[in-house]
Amino acid sequence: MDATYTDAVAAGNCANESVITRTWSLTDDCNNTTTHVQTITVQDITKPEFTAPADVTINCEDDATDLTLTGDVTDEMDNCSSGLDATYTDAVATGNCANESVITRTWSLNDGCDNITSHVQIITIVDDKAPELVTNFSTEVTASCADIPDAPEPSFIDNCSTNVTVNFTETTSYTTNTSEDYEIIRKWEVKDACENVAVFEQVVTVTVDEFVTQASDERCYDDGIIDLNDYVDNTNEGSNWTFVSGVTTPNLDGSNFDPSNLEDQYGDYVFSYTYTSDTGCLETTEVTININDDCIIYPCTSGDVVISKAVTPNGDSYNESFDITGITADCNFTIGVKIFNRWGALIFEDSSYTVGENKGEWRGQAHKSAIGSASTVPNGTYYYIITLKDSGLAPFTGPVYVGTK
């Protein structure tokens, strides 16, 4: 005889578990039956398996949740469950700088019966890229000493830092009072929050050019000492007047030319002065002075000249203009006037100035190249040079107060 059985299945604690109540029966030929009950408990105690992605290093600009960059699990399998998907949780620790961090990614796979397998993946986020230049500029420039371009103002961007630090430096190989071409080196050192540094450079090759200005004048040999500096706008140490040509070698003491010993040796005397500007330009003034015997004694002396001390062009008929008085028509002077501001910039010039009370051409008006829309100069002290041509008198210099408000 063979026993038979029937099963009654009850759900277990999870999907893969159950309790089977198996009833065994054995019946003889006279229908006498004996039964026994067997309890079969089905358990799932085997953990699933999978392969975690390898540790990886990504850049701070990358998306750490993008599994195509960081990697995904593979080979998910279980002895009972199918279609399992691993999940992960992240614990983030700060890195060596603001844009860096370390992610500890814990991957877990649960078979549905709380059999859980976990693997850890380390994701290191680094910032190893320096800032980049946004606006381009010429890295090599050639310019004249008279037209050196201003330094550009480039913009920079970083892949992870919102703000970058820019340190600009400018150095030059120029040596004062030399005539050799030189270089200006401009550097921008750009740094992000993680000390990644990029250096951008512009080299300006400056050619030292010479600019020659010609000036001429006529003087009688008996008109007195001539200060050649009156014919130049700028002077500097290390530069001297040199005698170029003439009927004979004259007396030259620094910038003072004394023609008193040139009687019967009349003609053109040429002198040269080279001034070196702050940017290395050679600015040469060549002055030709014709010495003659046309000495004229004028009925005017320096004591006759009266010069305005103040100019207040406010319409009240007093001190309306910069006036030169005390010079009569008999003096036969041609008057040149130059007005300078306190920084030495020429703001007015007239080679044939009108004399007489309230007849002067300068009434405080600003130079046409002045910045702004004001038609008159600001209140303050200005300085004049007055030259009385063919007078034998030294130029007049001094201050004048201007009140334009």
C-alpha cells in the first residue's frame, strides 16, 4: 500500500515564504484509514547577489546622480526573486576645498524577504580645472611710445566657482632716458575657490620714436640773453641743449644763449634739445634763431607792464578778462599768451593777444578738449607765460586767480 497526501498552503512572512500543512493518508482494503499531518515551513534566508559599480572620480561640474557617469549595479540575482533593482543612499563629506566632496554611496538589494545585500561605492568629486578666458584680447601688440594702448579688461569664468579672483600686474623693461625699444608685460592671474590658477599674458612691444618740432625766432645781438627753454614745453634731467650749426660757435650756458658777442657774425644759429617722455618717446625741439643787428630801443620797460591778478567773468564789468595793460601802441610789441592749469596742461594760447582793460581774449573759457560740458574752467589758480616778441624783455610768468562761479 502507498500513502497519499494533500497540501494546504498558507502564506508565510513574505512573498517567498509559506507554511504547508501536508496530510498523509493510508487506507487498507477494508477502508480503514490512518492519517498523519506534516508541517512544512518554506523559508527564504538566502541573500541576493549583485555587482556594485567601481569607485569613480568625477569633476565638480558633473551630475553625481547621472548613473551613466558614476556607474550602475549589474548581475542582480536571487535564489527565489526575479526582477530585482538595487537602490542607493548617499552620504556626502566635504572635500579639500569648496567645490570638492566625497560621496559614500551605499547600494542595497532586498529580495522582498528582508534578505539584504549591501555594497559601498566611493565617488570622489574634484575641481581640477582653472578658470577660462571669456573675452579674447591680442596677446602680442606692437605700439609706438606715443600711442600705448590701455590694458584690456577681460572677463573670466570657472566651471564650478561663481566668483574668481583676478590679480593683474604690469611690468616694463623700459629704462629712463634710454632710446631702446622695450616691452610692457601684462599678466592676469586668475584663481578659483580650489586654488586652480590660470595665467593670461599680453606683451606690448613699444617702439621708441622721435618727434621733431621746429621753432624759429629773430633777435638782435644786443637784445640780451635768450633762454632756449622758453621754446620747449617739457624738460628733464639728463637732457641738454646742443649747438647744431651757425656762423660761429656761440656762448651757450645750459639753456642760456648769449648773442652779445656775435656782432658782425649775423645769421641763423640752430640749437637742439631732446626730451625723453615718461613712455620713452624722444621729443626733439630744434630752434633756429636769426641773430641780426636790427636792434630797436622801445619806449617800454618791464616796469610798464601790468598783468591781471584775477579774472571774474560774471558780467559786472570788473576783471572780465585776463588783461595786459600799460603797453602803448608806441611799444610795437607782439604779445603771446599761454595759460596753464595747476597740472601744467596748456588750456589757452594766443600768439597775438589784444592788450587793454577788459579787452583780453581769455575770459576763463575751458580748452576745447576739456572733459565735460562746462564752457569755463573751475575756480582756482592758473599760471601764465607772456612773451613780448622783439621787446628784449624776458617772458613774464605768474599766477592768476579765476572765479567763474
